[in-house]
Amino acid sequence: MNTKNRPITVTIISWFLIITSGITLLYLPFSVNNPISAKIFESYGVSKVTVVLYSIAGIAINLTSGIAMLKRKGWGAKLYFYITPVVLLASAMLYNFKMLGMQVWGVAVYVTFLILLTRRAATEYFSDDVSISEEPTEPAVQNEAEQTSTGRKVGAVILLIIGGLLLNGLLSIIVPLSSSLAALIITCVILGVMGLAFIIPAIFLWGRKKWAILLGTLFTIMGGTLLLTGIMLYQFISTPEYKVLFAQLDPAMLGDMVKSSIVCGIGIGIVGVILLLFQRARNKG
């Protein structure tokens, strides 16, 4: 029987794929029927049926990969490795290589997960060799006592996603709000407290000893998300099709959001990488 513990990065990535697939599936009917989305699809000559079929295919792949990896099936990781690039290329072709912001986001997530899932701990977890483990082995009774239940891990990932989204929203509007100190302080307090109200319980649900890798993974993903949000917003204010659709929005505000997303994305991403390196040093020590 294989007694190797599942690496925390594998667990987070697996549940991330599962939960985001579920959210995408629930949101899909509202997305394709949104008037703005309909105009975007029309401008690219893409039908709703095509978008729905493509989306369902992507959801099925991510959902299957996530569940398989949780069950220690190596083919789940391979499915994600080999099929995701095909899906990304198909998406780029579907929109005539015009929605580059979305494609860059997809590529960045894929590369990040590829790196994490090919680390030694992950590859050993999916291997058949049970004699090697990156983490120190402990008595079976102690392992069982410390192991977090699947339900708590799911709850922790959900809380991290919600908290991360709230903090991302805050960081993306820091520059636009900087013109009013009072508005900046109030917004930072409200969104900051709300974000921490989800993130802190997530850390306790998962286990306080893993705080560095949890926050490191979260901040790294947030940094990438903010950077790509900045790219997408830049596309909105520089692409003719989007200029028409978003003509009612203030171009200056969007420009400030681009700056805020890129600067804060780089900053929070660096913090995330530092925390991951810190956790790695602790594991080796």
C-alpha cells in the first residue's frame, strides 16, 4: 500500500481545477446569454453553441484531471499536461487570436501548474515507488492525527479563492483610488478585512504549519492574475471592438487600473515566490 502523503501543491491545484470548473459550469449559461458577451461573439464570428461546446470540453478536462490527481492517478496529470495546450490553441483560433489577454492568462496558469506538478515531491507521489518521500516520515498514528480531512481542505481552497478574489479586486483599483485618500483608506479597510476574513480561516482549516506554502501559492496565483488582468484591460482600451463595447467607461480609469494591476501583480507575485522559497528552506531544514 502506498503511504506517501499527497504534496500540498498537488492538492491545491487539483481542488483549484475542480472548483473553478464547477464555478465555470454554473456561470456558463449567464455568460453566453449576456448581451455584451453576445456582441463580442458576434464581432468574432463565433456562435453561442461553439462557445458552449468548447467551454464544456475544457471543464470536462480540468474536472477529470483534478479528480484523478486527487486519487493519485498519474494519467490525470498527463491529461492536463498534454491536452491543455491543445485547448489553449483551439481557444486562440476560436477567437481569431484577438483575445490575447485570456490566452496569456491560460498559458501562465498552465506553465505555473506544469512547474509545480513536475517537482520532485509531485512526481514521486504519482510514481509507483513507495520507498522515497520528500517529506520526513512520521509514525502512522501521528500522521493520521495531523492529516486534514478532505472536507476541510475543500473548504480551505474555497475560502482562499474567495479571499484571493477580494484582495485582487482591491489591488486592481489602488491607483484609481489614490486620488482620494479617504476613499482609498475606506476601500482598503473594507476589502482588506473581507479578504483576510476568508484567508485566515482557510489557513487554520488546512493547518497553521502550512501557512507559508498556502500564502505563497495564493499570492503567486494572485500576482499572475493581476498581471494578466492588466493585459486584458490594456486590450480593452486599445482594441477597436472593445472600445465600442466599453465606450461608456472612463478610459483614464481603465488606464489607472492597468497600472495598478501590473505593479501590484509584480509585487504580490514576488512575495508569493519568497514565501514558497521560505517553505522549501524550512522543509530542507
